[in-house]
Amino acid sequence: MIRPGVAAPALASRMGSEILLERGGVRYHPLRSRSLLSRCTSTNVPFDWTVNPYRGCTMGCRYCYAAYTHEYMGLDARSAFHSVIYVKEGGEAETARRLGVAARAGALVALGTATDPWQPGEASAHVTRRFLEIASSLRGLRLAVTTKGALVLRDLDLLRRIHERSTLSVAVSLISPHADLLRRVEPWAPAPEARLEVMRRLATSGLDVGLALAPILPALTDGEADLDRLLPDAGELPHLARERVPTPRRRLPARVRRPLAPRRGLSAPDRRPGRAAAAQARLPG
């Protein structure tokens, strides 16, 4: 049960008050961690283990379905998830043990399911890189990565090693070719062309690269012409197969849907003229 303003006991004892870094209105605090891997038992997702090196994410996505998790830390989801980031520290031995278990079982490990592993703070925190160092020491691991961050290119050396020893896929999240729209929906994420360039560089390095085209927001990012613009651009990549353009279902909480969707909601797209303008008018900025 979430109690407003009160951190869950299991988290409260591990949350540090020290400010590790403060930049651009974002504060980073330490979070003591037993392991970076968490078991996932949900039947709604295709992976068995999740890895999220941070709690909170500075990409600022208005449609983020994970923002409510900050309420378990006694923080306001809407205002704090993108500005108060907890950096997971420690747990290397247990992380390595659980990764070994996952590798031996052939279980799928998903990196970046709730927060972006290459958000700007990773440039100095190196939590994601330390995880990749552990992953690169194993063989037979199944690892799926999702990111919007151009910083992923910093870790090409480790990604190549994982690719050689295990099964690795990297999905770059991009839902629209329009930079002006994304500045309002994903205000601190890299521009579309920057993300397409990341995909090109990952692909030319021989990695299995995909376009994560989710969520598709009715009246905002569901235009056929816009989707056609994205897919040919991504399709130019030599290692991008058609099946590597996933569009998984997203169960957006009502608090996320309301600011993004026209009054008829996300579940019933309305193609009448003016609907897109009405939807955009509801966005911040």
C-alpha cells in the first residue's frame, strides 16, 4: 500500500540523503542495492528478469508508465520522477550470481524496462557500464536492451563483447520523426535524427538493432505517413530485421492517459479533422 509522502520500509532504509550530483534542476542520490536484477513473474511481458540501474529518469517522457513507482519512495510521481534520481550502488556479487542463473536457464534479461539505462547521469555514475562489465564476463546470456540515450555508444566495446559471447538485442526507442512534437512529449530525450544515427552506428558495429516504436499515441504519433517515414529510415540499417520493430502493449495509467489523449481516450481513436490539434493542445509547453 502506498502512503503519500512515506517511503516503503524496504526502500527507506536504503535511500541516501547525500547529493551525488546536481545539474540542470536534477538531483542524484544514492540507493543501496542488493542486486541490479529483479525477477519478473508477470505473464504480460516476454522477459524473466529486469535491470534498471536507476530509480527515476531524466528523459521526461509524458507517457511514462513507471513514474508512479516514485510514490513507493514517498515522492510525488509527477514532479519528482524526472528530477530526483536514485543511483543504485553495490550488489555486484548478487548481480553476477543472478545473471549466471539467468544464463544457465536461458532466461531473457531486459535492461531498461522502467528507466533509461543511458540517461545523462550515467555519464558520471557508470552503473549501467558496471552491469555490462559483469554481463560481458558470461556466456550464453540472453540480454535485451532498450534506450533513447546516445550515451549507449560509449559502451560499444562491452556491447560487442556481449554480442560475441551471448545473445544481445538493442532497441532504440523512437515514436515520431517530428522533433517539435517530441520536445513536448519527451522533452529531454535526444532528437529523432540523433537516435537514428545511434541505430546506424550500432548496426554498422554488427549488433542486432531494433526500433522500439511504443507507445503509439492516437492523434499524436499514429499517422501512417509519419510511421512510414520512420520505418524506411530504420530499414536502411543492415542488421535491422522486420521483426525487430516491436510495438508492445502499454497499459498507461489514467493519470498518464488524460494529459495525452483527447476526451475519447486512447482506446478509441477518432479520425475526425481537428482531433490531432486538440490532442497537441493538451500537451505541456
